[in-house]
Amino acid sequence: MAGAYGNCFGAVERVGRTFAWAMVIAMLSLIGMKGAEAQTQQPPLKVVVLGDSLTAGYGLPADAAFPVKLQKALEAKGIPTTMINAGVSGDTASGGLERLDWSVPADADAVIVELGANDALRGTDPKVPRQALEEIVKRLKARNIPVLLAGMLAPPNYGPDYAREFNAIYPDLAKQYDVPLYPFFLDGVATVSGLNQADGIHPTAAGVDRVVANILPTVEAFLRTVAGQKR
């Protein structure tokens, strides 16, 4: 009986050791998985939207402004962001340049530039917003901050020559400085009844939803590239 008991005890001991090692391996695997998961979970990207009233959310509740709704749309796509609304109503491209350094903090991961609408509405010589937008792009690139240009189109009342020169600003700069471009910020919204406020210029909440839906694929691709470069 003693021999039988000894054999049984040895078998139990071996089973116990095997079980213990299995538990250790399982715990190490779990720790490794959690570590890998922590590495893949990047903090939210800090994105500044440098713009005018179209960014600021003129005539709308704060939670209906473009940056707020864009942030929610990106989160639904699995891209966590902290959107900074750096929109100032009435601002021109030159105004955006003047406040660039304090509007875009040092830890910004990316900037969406939405400026030029007020220049177009006022019939400003296209050379002026072109120079300002170019300087904005150059300064941000010098700071190693990725830029997405949101383009604008001139209203038809200034004639085809003006429109041709103004409308060329954004694609020209995007090509020259190799930055992504969304050609027309108000695409599908400008002049559409029901998507603009009484002034016919600023989008309603539904209009902002349309802007966000249209620009989202461009912004998503832009920020996925930015996130990939940060890894």
C-alpha cells in the first residue's frame, strides 16, 4: 500500500506542477496581451481647426459647431480626437495667420485650415489670401505639424476671372507643399435651401451634418496617416 500511495502522490504532484506552470503561462500571456493592447491604444489626437465663422459655428449652439460634430463622427470611426475649435467669426486668411502661433499649441498633432471664405465674399485680391495661406502652411510644416487644407470657392458675382484666380489658390498650395486637400468646404451645402441659415451663408445644424459627412473620408484618411506616423 505504501508503494501504491507513493506512486499516487507522485502523480498528483506532477499534475500539480503541470497545472501551476499552465497558470503561469496563461498569466504571462494575459499580461503580454494587455501590454500590447496598451501600446495600440494611442491617446486622442489633438486636432486644431483653424477657421472663420464656418468653424466657429456662427448662429448655432456650441455643440452643433463643425469641430464638435466632426470629433463625434471620427470617434464613431474608431479615431479618438480632441478637436480644438479655433474658429473666429469674420476672420480672413490674413487674420488666421496673425493668430496662428497662439491658436495652434505646441502639442497639436494636426491642423485643418478652413480660411478664405471672407476674403472671397469681400472680393479681396486673391494674391492676399494666397500669400497668407501659404505662410500658414509653411509655418505649420516648419513645426512638423501635418496640415489639411479645406478649400473655398469664390461667389459668381465677381466674375470668371476673379473666380479662376481665387479658386486656384487651394489646389496650387496643396500640390506645391504636398498637403491633403478637401476642395470645397461647403460642397453640397452652399445655396441648398434648408441647409443654410437666413443669411444664406452659414450652415444650419443640418448643413453642418452634411459638411461633416462629406469631408469625413478625407479627414479620416488624413488622421489615420498622422496616427501611423506617431507610432
